[in-house]
Amino acid sequence: MTTYRALGSSDLKVFPLALGGNVFGWTADEAASFAVLDAYTEAGGNFVDTADSYSAWVPGNEGGESETLIGKWLKARARRDDVVIATKAGAHPAYKGLAAATLKEAAEASLRRLGTDHIDLYYTHFDDESVPVEEIITALDQLVKAGKVREIAASNISPERLRASLDFSEREGLARYVALQPHYNLVSRDTYEGPLLDTASAAGLAAVPYFALASGFLTGKYRPGKDVDSARAGSAAQHLESERGRRVLAALDEVAREHDAEVATVALAWLAARPTVVAPIASARTVAQLPALTAVADLELTGRQLADLTEASA
């Protein structure tokens, strides 16, 4: 029986692994994307994460390809009411930044591509410090009041701007961030742990970390002398060059053996057990990659195993 987790102070209940949509329309075509979404939901998953800019970096793409594929799948499978859709604004080439008018136009474009009348969780993708937090929160609040967005969240934001946003929401009685999407995993702890985590924790925010598997490094498929055919091989393999990366792999191997589990599952289970974390994000290009990800829902690490992994990644 799958246990769903409350997303911060919101009414949203989510599977403990968010499915990353960055590969849809990039390394996964429509058929592959549909197959992955089908397998994820069949395994109990209900939390799909995308952004309006996915995948504008691919030659010939303009951004929004991932949302469009997810929208087609939602319509084809009639799954809208039982899937929590998270998307982000601020980085689409045609809707850059977080000015109020830009945010509203970006939201309308996302709704069209997703083929829905509401977004469950709407993130500011990258903070835009040229725009006052008061303007950003007011615009997001208007989207919530209009019924176009259920809950709001932030990604890639400083502790100071996050705190200022939360203070403004509370002071004015406006929509308030319920979640935070930080860069966080076993080999990248420094960005989140510290003032940002402290701010999120004090505010009761749910963390939904991206790069949860360090671009694939924490799947264990990257080893010295082994070539991996992946669009993200370069950024993943760099961790092999650090002592920390090699230490973490050794600790993951040990815990994986003890549970007869995949290395990726163990890495996600460590993250899912960290303070504030509700659901790490991981993506799959193929159905074969998915079981190691969704298995996090059933893997509980012991206190010793968690401590060993934490120490190896220090």
C-alpha cells in the first residue's frame, strides 16, 4: 500500500518520487514518454514535474515540448484528476523573468499546452531579483484566486528572497509558497543545507529536490573506465573525479547489497529521509529505468545506513 505524503501545508498528497518531465520531448519521444508516464502511474506515482522551458535547449525546439506531451497523455488517458501536475515559469525563451505580466502570460501558455484549466503546483523556476517579491507574490496570488493555480512554490531562490516572499504573503494574507525545489543530492549538499534549509524548515515548506541522482551519477552506472551513452554523461562522470563521489559510491554499494536494492533506490531513499524532503525528482527515458526510482516508496533505510551515507557524503 503506497503512502502518499502531504506537500507542506497544502492539501496536495504526493507519491514520494516525483517524475521529472525534462526528458519528454528531448531524449524521450512521444511513445517513450507515454510509456514512462503509464508505468509510473501504474506503480502508484501521481506527481509529475515539468517546466515551460523544457526542452528549449534542443535544436529545433522552442520550449514547452514537455508540457505538450504531458497534456496529450493526460487527455489520452483521462488522468487529470488523479495526477498532481507541477510546472514552472520564468525561463521560457518567450516568457523570461518574473514580472507580473510575464508570469500571467506564461501561466496561460502552460495551461494551453497542458490542456487543463489549472496547474496544481506552480513554481518560479529561477528567482528574478530585478522584480520585487511583492510583485511576484501578488501576481501568483491572482492566479490562485482565478482558479488557474492551486498552490505556489519557488526554485533556485536565495534564503533572503524566500523569507521576504513568505513574510509578504503572511502580512498581506496572500497565497504563500508551500514548497521549494532545491538542487540537492548525496554529492551536492552545500546549496541547500544551511540557511536555505533552515528557512524552509521554519516555514514548514516541502522540499522537492532536483538533480536527485546527480544527472545519473547516483544510479551507480558511472564507474572508472566505463563509458555511458547518455546526454548527461559529462556532468555525471565529473563526480568520479572527486574523493567525495567515490566515497559516496562505495557507501551506496554497501547499503544496496544489504537491501538487495538498486544503488539509485538507496540514493533516493537517503534523500527522501532528509529534513523537509517530501519527494525527490528523478526522470526516466525508458520504462526499464523506472522500477529503481519508484522502489523508493518501499525502501526504509536503518539509522546506521542513513548515518553511513551522510558521513560518506560530508
